[in-house]
Amino acid sequence: MEVLTHRLHQLVDAGNSVIVVEHDMAVVAGADWVIDLGPGGGDRGGRIVAAGPPKDVARAEDSRTAPYLARALGSGVRPTV
């Protein structure tokens, strides 16, 4: 995972835009910007629940991703579910 993350950051540092669809919170925590879709998957999802830097998304009240992202950031922003 470290090699992938390093390569993605190299692409960004070279001026490229990189869009990654990912569920691994270590990768999400390392992003510049996160778009959290939900509130569930499939027919129950599809709207933007939260968007912004990872630390902001980790505080989003309606996000099912937020507690896991907060834990990955080591911030303890929200209690885990």
C-alpha cells in the first residue's frame, strides 16, 4: 500500500489530478480531498454525505465513514461506531 500511495503522491506533485475510489482508510486519510457518498450503497446511496479535507470529513455527522476515517487519522474526532 505504501508504494501505491507514494506513486499517487508523485503524480499529484507532478501537477496531475488523481481520482481514487477507495475504502482503505489509510489511503483516504492521505488524500487532499475526500468525497463521501452515501448514506448507504446501491439504491440507498448516491448523494454526497460529506466533502472536504479528510479531517473535516472525519467530523461529518451523517457520514458512516467518519468514525473510521477519524481513527485512521488518529484524531479521535468522533467516537467509533
